[in-house]
Amino acid sequence: MTTLDVKADFPILEPDAERRRIIYLDSAASSQKPRQVLDAVRRFYEVSNSNVHRGAYDLAVRATKLYEEARCKVTEFVGGYDSRGVIFTRGTTEAINLVANSWGRDNVRAGDTVVITALDHHSNIVPWQMLAKQQGAAVRMVEVTEDGRLDLEDLRAALKLRPKIVALNYVSNALGTINPLPEIIPLIHEAGAVVLVDGAQSAPHIATSVSDLDIDFYAFSGHKMLGPMGIGALVARPELLDEMNPYQGGGEMIQEVGDEQSTYADIPAKFEAGTPNVAGAVGLGAAIDYLNDIGMDAIHEHETGILHLALERLSDIPGLKVFGPDEERAGVLSFALDDIHPHDLATVLDQEGVAIRAGHHCTQPLMRRLGVQSTARASFYVYNDESDVEVLACGLEKAKEIFSYAA
Amino acid sequence: MTTLDVKADFPILEPDAERRRIIYLDSAASSQKPRQVLDAVRRFYEVSNSNVHRGAYDLAVRATKLYEEARCKVTEFVGGYDSRGVIFTRGTTEAINLVANSWGRDNVRAGDTVVITALDHHSNIVPWQMLAKQQGAAVRMVEVTEDGRLDLEDLRAALKLRPKIVALNYVSNALGTINPLPEIIPLIHEAGAVVLVDGAQSAPHIATSVSDLDIDFYAFSGHKMLGPMGIGALVARPELLDEMNPYQGGGEMIQEVGDEQSTYADIPAKFEAGTPNVAGAVGLGAAIDYLNDIGMDAIHEHETGILHLALERLSDIPGLKVFGPDEERAGVLSFALDDIHPHDLATVLDQEGVAIRAGHHCTQPLMRRLGVQSTARASFYVYNDESDVEVLACGLEKAKEIFSYAA
Amino acid sequence: MDVRELYQQVILDHNRRPKNFQLLDGASHRAEGYNPLCGDRIEVYVEMKGDVLTDVSFQGSGCAISKASASLMTEAIKGKSRRHAEELFESFHSMVTARPGEATKKNELGKLAAFDGVREFPARVKCASLSWHVLKAALRCNSETVTTEE
Amino acid sequence: MDVRELYQQVILDHNRRPKNFQLLDGASHRAEGYNPLCGDRIEVYVEMKGDVLTDVSFQGSGCAISKASASLMTEAIKGKSRRHAEELFESFHSMVTARPGEATKKNELGKLAAFDGVREFPARVKCASLSWHVLKAALRCNSETVTTEE
Ligand SMILES: Cc1ncc(COP(=O)(O)O)c(C=O)c1O
Ligand SMILES: Cc1ncc(COP(=O)(O)O)c(C=O)c1O
Ligand code: FES
Ligand code: FES
């Protein structure tokens, strides 16, 4: 197993006077931040802070330049079509809602079908349910196989309905399943649908080219990829964005405001109403630099290494059951131990300094199909290493001991 | 004139190796940040960072606690009805769009009227134009008087149309005009309308009680009140929010997600889809602490002092024309000098280290009424002092000299 | 704090073998409670004769804390007056939400005092109080779903 | 950098007394340009005979940079071939967007070289190039509004 040896860059992972060492295994929910990102954000506020675009003074020029540089970094990092096709949002959820509202209201009509999947996060389900209800359209949810992969047969069946759009994730946050996008996307396009890919779990972990994959809309969050909270992006085909109506109205997104109606700016400004989170964009740019320095392939290899180590180590623990597929899976491990409730597991582990997540992971449709209310989930990132797996395993053994004592 | 003596708290205002001293007179666009706020944000990332609400481990408990504490601080700071009525948004623009979309779509129908004002920012104009267009409703823009106050006679006339909602700002970002809300709001309610107050320029500068003023919806941005970018709030009457449909769908805002449709969480969660900007909320909380330490009344007095000093000093400069009212005005000074274009003024001042804004200030309807394309604007905040006014005045004199040489 | 102070033996026992864990055919009152944080759901059934809770039971899924809490609750209130049950709820609730060092009515709570450790685990307070909220809802009206937000 | 290197005398003069600042009745081509950053608007009129810009004029509002640039542009291209005007645009554009230290065709630009200082003021590049973009639009087709985004 490779070791990236970057733990020291993450201040929160160092024990200090206030608290002891944390083994952080909840990066699928939100990642920790390296010093480099925190420094970049702080430096922005200390040296370049101002509103963007409309200022004729030096600070505003700097801030605008940094903001647009961040947009270029995002474009390159995810292989976008063009920086005009990169819209900064608060995160994945906002990006998906933007598409559901703007593209959705104009393109999905009564009687139309929207295809979503049972493997997806609520953020890629609820906006489509809301849209379908407003427009009188139908939602068709693609099923999963027993081992937690997308059921491609069912996807094909769903595509026969000639949906307007198919919304699915690249990597499942609950199980780590990696969807075979190179196989799936051509099918979707052949069926005449547009595809939205929820990249919340792929952007941090997998080298991706939105344009090579021929993705129409790609959404992701900065906070899951070492960046600050409150920033993310929608990366889209510029031609699609050009035709769409604005999502929110306000400053920056207009060309001319009349008393009764207004004309709108070109993309990307058209979709960025109000003062943007410039510091957030700068921080996201710094996170991208950091990830590029390590290398996305090295990151994927590292995580795969830890995942397999963990799978092996945890298989020593009797009664431990892992959910999800054996192959094509990112560094996410959803599991159950005996009949111990996942929240009890999380509490016991927390006392050992191990932070895992227990719950439905915002994937209730998937949980229903797995026949559980919730699972325990450990997820890995650049700062995790072999020793973290060992501490996790020992914590689980302790939990087992506590709860079997009562048997 | 009082001096608050806080300049040293603002790192960006200190000259350093990279650049010289900045006289920052563009706080109406975005404020600078004190060390205390930057420290709070950094500390959050270094000690408590995690996703909120759904974590059973220590970090998540801390993050949740800090996030909800920030909500309480906001509630108190603006005199909200209840912390359930405080929704974190990216800023003012998003808060207004939330209301226009959620409340608006359900309450504004074909043939209805929405009242906006010619004194407002595009962010409080365009969302209503968009809503009106979607719903087939009419927009009625209330006029301004020649000295840039809201024309109360025209407001009364507009209220005769029995509008569903009246959207107006408390303080104009272009002129500094303070609207007499205690007089206006009862009229609006008597006319049977709901009122949305754009507090982007009041929250940073004027002690406000949303509940005492009987405001239904109040929107503001953290970045204009010493807080980080990417955070702001909608403060509303909880009963109104309870009845409203969600704005965005996603994680956090649901109760149970079915395959076809879902049920939603209670407020405020119902309106906070996706991972919130926790660090931003924490930073906003720290900004509120900082402002409270100085005292909002002291801040208002300080700014009024600088404004009057500036009005007096600038009146020495022949050819200088100030826009806006003489009384009831916040620390915003919009002006023209001879026939020098505002952008040329801004460029000359920038070379003197003075950052002012030139442009339409996202208030094109107002600019049309003032008969100008744009104005030059200096706006003041806690870190400005007498000496800044003097540097501004000297810069303007220099500009006058450069441009009159050509005459 | 050691996690075993949270997972005391009596809690582990009641989690394993919950008492009154069944449907109550003759129930005069019932309510359902839902914890949106985890998706767990508990139903509480009450048979009231006059002012007395002659029988109480529960069903549903949940963590050790919530299951044991429901189980111990049914034991504690069975045969008691409505007033008494409500007083117990007050004492219980103030114990699990007490701040560090704050005095509680732990002593009046008998076996329920086993949940004293919960207050050190803010994320689990909802688990401990879920069944009590549902009981309260059941007594308030005949059939209702409550979601607990502390 | 001193701001007077931006506001050179020739720029100040042309701002004060712009040349060819009028409507052109016999214009065969015209276009309008809008700078959304400031709300300024410029119209350019061209009278073409064959391949030659026999007359050029402009109208509108703008800052000193944009007005002087429009004025000097009309002087520079009047009587020139379309090809020549387009080449001037290229040279001018590369001069005002050149990075510090980068070589430019300043020497070929005559009076237009006065705008060399603009590149030190990124916020003002649009001002200097607005009229040129409008000219280009006018030559492309008969009537159009362009907004400049560098
Ligand atoms: C009065 C007023 N309203 C609304 C806004 C928009 O605020 P934001 O850009 O932070 O959303 C601003 C500032 O730009 C403003 O001054
Ligand atoms: C697969 C997936 N989609 C969407 C989201 C939502 O992202 P955010 O909460 O940052 O908007 C998440 C994370 O919570 C996720 O894991
Ligand atoms: S975790 Fe669901 S009730 Fe305790
Ligand atoms: S500022 Fe408008 S064109 Fe220069």
C-alpha cells in the first residue's frame, strides 16, 4: 500500500491541548482541510479581498483575477468544455437544483419522464421529485442489484420511456459503487436524454474529464475535496447553458435592468446572481492545486489500497457484514456488525477517537432496498493510512465485546 | 467626531511589502474582515470542522453546536422572531430569490401586483420581475423624489393596487437613503401586503429589530458586515415559513424520501438543502460579536460623523455634486465631479491608494431617474476615519487638476 | 468518559431483551415517533382505564439507547397514573438534557437513572427521549406521528 | 505607475473635444456597443465605398479612455481600407492587452500608441477597446449591438 504522507498538512488531525487525536473516517460527508487551503483563503482576505467584476480599483482587479483563475482551475481539473461552462454554486445540491429549475422547467413538461436512480443521494432525487410534481411529469427510479450496483438492465428499460433527463451519480456516497459512465452515457444520449452526473464523490477521488465522458451537467462540492464550505460548481456544456433561463435574479447576472423587465448577461455570469463566494472559489482553487500536486491517480491508488486493507482486516471480525460491490468501488465502506445499531457503533468508536458516520447517508431509497434503516460507514481520503484501519478494527472489536457481553 | 480606533484589527488595511496602504471606501460593496473573524473561521476548520446534524461523533456535535449558536446570534442581532425563522443563505440575493420562488409562486398569481421601488438594488428587482413574468403578474415600481428618497405619495398610490408583496430596502446602497420603515410598514400591512425588506445595507450599519418593525421577510449578507463571503440569512416570520414550500431539494431538508415523493423537515432545515456553509456561519457569528463589542449605535454615530465631515470637506471642491438626501442617510456618498466620468475618477483615486466604486451600483432604474449612467461612490465603515476623508478629497482635487488641464 | 458509563448493563440487557415489546390489542391510545436523524421509528401503545395506564407496550426499530429507554419506560409507567407518568417524563428529560455538573432528579428515577450518562453524548439525547415523546403524543390524542426535535 | 501615463495629453484632448463625434447620415454600416460594467454605450457609423472606409464617426457616452479611443480610432481609419482597419485593430488590441514587458506593435500605431498605458490598468482595457469592437461589428453586418467581454 502506498502512503501519501500528508497527514501533517491537516491541523485538525493533530492532537492538541483541547482534544486528542482524531481518526477521521467521514470524508464522504465532508473532508478536512490542509493548511495550504486555509492559508490561501486567509491570504485572500488579508491581501485581495473585495467584491468582483465591477470595481475599477486595484483590489477589485485582483479579486476578479483570482476568482476567474479559480474558474479556470476548475475547468481544467474536471475537464470541462470551457470556462464559460463553469458556474460557481454553494455546492452539489445547489448545482442540481439550478439545473432542475432552469433547464427542468423549460424542458420537462406534463407527461414527460425524468429518470433517477435508487443509488443516488437525496440531493439528486428530491429536486427531480419536486420538478416532476410542479410540471406533472413522472419520476422513474432505476433499481440497484443486490450487491449495490446500478441495474443496467433496468436502466435500459427506463430509457425506453424516452426520458428528458437522466440524473445519476458517478460514485455512490453510501456504498462507494463506481458507475460505469463510459458505458452508460452513450446509452442515455442515444435515448435522446440529457445526462446530469452528481460528481460529489467523484471529483475528490477520481480523475475525471467531463468533456471526454460527454457529460451534459456535472455537479460537485468543494468541501468534500479539501476545499472550504460554501463553494462548489456546476460544469456544463456551454451551449446548454446559453439557452437556459437564469436561476436566480440579482446583481452580476444582468445586462440591463428596466423598470418592468431586464436583459441578462452572458454565461457564466447569467447564473451567478449576487456577490459570489470569491474566497471560497480561491480556496477551492488551492485545494485543486493541492490535489494535483499529489496526483489524482496516486490518490485513487492510495484509497483503493486502504479500502482493500480494510476489507481484509474487517473480514477477521465475525459478524461483520459489508454492503456494496466487490469491484469498482471507491474508498467507502458501508457495513453492519452483528445486530448492533450503527449509531451505537459510531458512539463506541467516537470514544476511541474514530469518527465514522451512522445513518441513511441521505440515501433512503437505497437503504430500503438493502433492507436496513441505516448502515455504519467509514470513508477514506488522502490523510488516512494503515494505522487508521487498525484503530477502526480495534474499535469495532471493542463494540462487539461491549454488546455481546449482554448476550 | 468619534474614532472607533479599530483599524489595526484589519490586516488588509496595513501596508505591507506587496502593496502600500489602502484607503478602502467601498464597504457598501463588500466590507473588509477583522482578524477576529478570520481567526474564528480558521479555528473552526482546525478544531471543529465536519458536516452537521447527522453525525454521531464529537466533531459533528461541535460543528452542529457552533452552527446553531451562530443562528441564535443572528436571531438576536437582527431581533428576529425566533431562531426557527432564521435561514442561512449565501447572501441577500439568494434570500430574496428564495422568497420570490417559494412564497412568490404560491401567493402571486396572474393579475396580481408586486410592488418594488426605483431605489432598490437589482437583487431586489430582478427576482420580482422574473416572478411576475412567470406568473403573469404585474410589477409596479415606486418612484423616488428628486433628492433620492422614496416617494411616499407614490407608495400610497401603489398600495391602492392591493399588491401581494412590497419589496424594498432599508438603506439604499447607491445613495445611503434610509427608508422610514416605522412609517411605511404599517401602511403596507394595512393594504394587506406582505413586506420584504432588503437589509443588505442596514444589517451592517443600523441597530435593527425585525420583529419590532414587524417585517415579514428580512434579507442580508454577511460579507458586508465584516463576515466571510458566501453566507447571509433570510430572517422571517416562522408562521410564513411553515406554510411555504421548500426552495431547493436535497440533503438535510427532508423528513423521509420515497421513490416518488418525499416529506420535508420542519423549518429552518426545510430551507437549507445540502451541506450548509458552517464555517461561514461561524464567521458571521464572530462578526456579530465584533460589531456588538463596538456597539451598533456607536457604529452609526461614527459613520454619521464621517459622512458629515466628508460632505463638508467635499463641498470645498468646486464642481462636486452630491446625490441623495441631506438627512436620514447612512455613510454612503454618491457624487459627480465636473464632467469627469466616474470610472476615470476611480482610476485616478486608485493610484492614490483610495478605493471607491464607480458605476451604476446595481441600481440602473435609480440611475435613469437621476439622469446619469453612473456615479462615483465612497462608503464608510468602522475602519474609516477623518484622515481617509482627507486623502479622498486630495485625490479628487488631483483628478480635477488632471482633467481641467485639458480644458 | 468511558463509553461503558453510557452503555450500562441494564441498558444492554433491555436492548437485548426489551420488555413489553409487542403490539397491544386493547390499546386505547397509540402514537408513532420518527427520528429523522437516523430513520428509526417507534410506536407506543397505551391501555388507559380512567386515569391509570393499565398497560403499555412499544414496537419499532432503534438503537440500544432508544430501545432500552422504551423498554424501561414501559416498565416504569405501567400501572401508574397519567400524572405520575408525566412527572417521570419531566424528571427523565431534565436528567438527559442537564448540563455538566447540573443537579438532576436522578434519584427519583429508579432504574431509569441508568440513562444519566446520555447527557455526555448530545448526539444521543434524542434516542433516549424518543419513546417518551411518543408516549406524550399518545396520551394527548389517539393516533399521531411525532418527530422529535430537542 | 503614475496615472498621467494613462491619461496622456492626447487622450485628455480627444476626451474634451472628440473628433468625428456625430451621426453620419450616409452611413452604410453601423453598430452599437454596450459595456455592461459601467452602462456606457457607443455607436459607430461607417460609410464604405468599395473596400474603403470613406467616412467614420461615433456617438454615445463613455469615460475619457473610451471617448478618446473612439475619437482617435475614427481619425486613424478614415480613408483606409477595411483590411488596414482590421490590422490596426489587431495591433491596438494586442498592445492594450499585452502582459508587462511583452513586446507590442506600438510603433506602428502612431497616435494610438497613447493607449499603451492602458495595459497597466486591467479594469480599463474594455474602455479602450470598446469602440474597436463596435467597429468590427459594424463591418461584419449592418446593424448590431455588441457587448464587450474581453
Ligand atoms: C441594497 C443591496 N441589496 C442587495 C445586495 C446584494 O447582496 P449580495 O450580493 O451579497 O447578495 C446588495 C449588495 O450588493 C445591496 O447593497
Ligand atoms: C453523492 C452525493 N451527492 C450530493 C451530495 C450533496 O452535496 P452538498 O451537501 O455538498 O450539496 C453529497 C454529499 O452530501 C453526496 O455524497
Ligand atoms: S439512533 Fe435512531 S433512535 Fe437512536
Ligand atoms: S467606463 Fe464605461 S467605457 Fe470606460
